[in-house]
Amino acid sequence: MIPAAFDYARPTTVDEALQALAAGGEDAKVLAGGQSLIPVMRLRLAAPSMVVDLTRVTELRGVREEGGDDGALVIGAMTTHSDVVSDPLIAQHAPLIAQATETVADRQVRHRGTFGGALAHADPAGDLPAVALALDAEFVLAGPGGRRTVPAREFFVDYLTTALAEDELLVEVRVPKLAGQWGMHYEKFNRVAQAWSIVAVAAAVRREDGHIAEARIGLTNMGPTPLRATASEQALAGAVAGADAVAEAARHAAEGTSPSDDLNAKADYRAHLAQVLTRRAVSAAAGLQT
């Protein structure tokens, strides 16, 4: 189908983009990679009065590091999935992001879709929100009043809803460097014909002296927003880094979640998958055989 008529702006700076967004009012939409917005516009499920295209805002692209080993990676919101997968800084300091991004859709989509666009879209079946949650990422938002930083745990508010105001843009994502004894793994279950996760688990594990000192576990598609498997994290803290401890902790992965019933899976099946995938992801992140 053909989208409804709309005004179009293609700014080259963040300030110009914010001005265009303000001019468009509450019906304006931001175009990042377009992999989510364009299909719903073609189906006329969305009919924005103004589309603000960010593809020429070069300051929103790229990955850089700040600080030393205790610093952060800063990922521009318009960095494509393809660039994220191949970036050496991400491979060194946050490989979980590259692992998850490599499972996003197909190669064509990864060359057009953007890191920030996927996070701002906040689809509970998307791969990156749970990863951001597991890595304690921070989101830098720009608006008419300046910039503000929102932690991942506060950014995802509800289904397809984030802390972004109508007049704000997501400009970059800050990810703490996890070096040294941290291991990471992304485990995903999806239909062969579709890349959307039925359930997926992002795990980051820090080992010390044969024990699991800390575990961070993000769950994909176990509720209207990404969730942390807090019961499993608590069970793993201080546990011996062995298969039995991981299996026992994984049994608690679905606690506090609210998975949905749909054509792909029932809620109880999703709860079962969360347990299985948590065991696999944590075992792999901890360097254990599964």
C-alpha cells in the first residue's frame, strides 16, 4: 500500500532534527533505519504528519570509548547493525552486543537498521533491549531543554513505549566496559522463517576463584518490556561455577515475568524456554560445558 501524505525533513545536525521534530508536533515521527516505521506506514497503521529522516546526521554514527578500563563505550544511535557487529571496540569490551545484533533479521536489514532505532522502537521481541538491560546501559536523550541520561531499567516503560518524550531524540547509548573476568553469551529461540525472538536470554557473568561473583541476565519477550531475571541472578551470586548451581538458578528465570500467549507460543512454553535458555546462556558465559 501507499503511505498517507506527509511532510519530510532531512536535517544534518541534531539541533536541526530537534527543530524539525518540534515543527511537526505530536504527529511527527523519526526515521532512523526505517525497518519498523516504513512497513507500518505502508499498511497505514501509522500516518505521521511529518517524518524526520536522521540518515544525514553524521554525528549520530560510530562507536568511541571514554575513560580507561573502567570507562564506557559510546554507541551513536544511527550506527547500523552491520557496523555494530564488525566494530572492534564492541568486540573487545561488549561482545554480547555484537552476538545479539548478529541475530537481528537478515543481512539486508542489518545494513539499513540502526542500533538506536531498534532500542527506541522497544519491541519486546527485539534482541537489543534485553542486552542493554543486562549490560546496565544508559541512554542519552536530546531535547529542547538539553540532554539527559536515562538508565536502561527506566527507559523501557511499556509495550512499544519508552521514556523518550515526543520532542526528544535518542542520540547515543553508553555501555560500561566489562573486561577481565566477565563472560557473555546471547541465547535465542525463534521460528526458522522469522528472526523475532520467541524467547531469548542475554547473560553476562563474572567469575572469581571458581565462583560466580555476579550475573546479569536479560530476558527477551517475557513481558511487555525487557526484564532482568533477578531471582536467577540472586541465586547465582556467590555460587560455585558449576552445572548444578547454574541449572538450579535457571529454574527461577521466569519468576516475576508476564509472558504472553500468541500464535508463536503459549505463556507456559515461554516460561519453560526462559529456564532452558538461561541455563544455556549462563553456562556459556561462565565457560561451562552445556
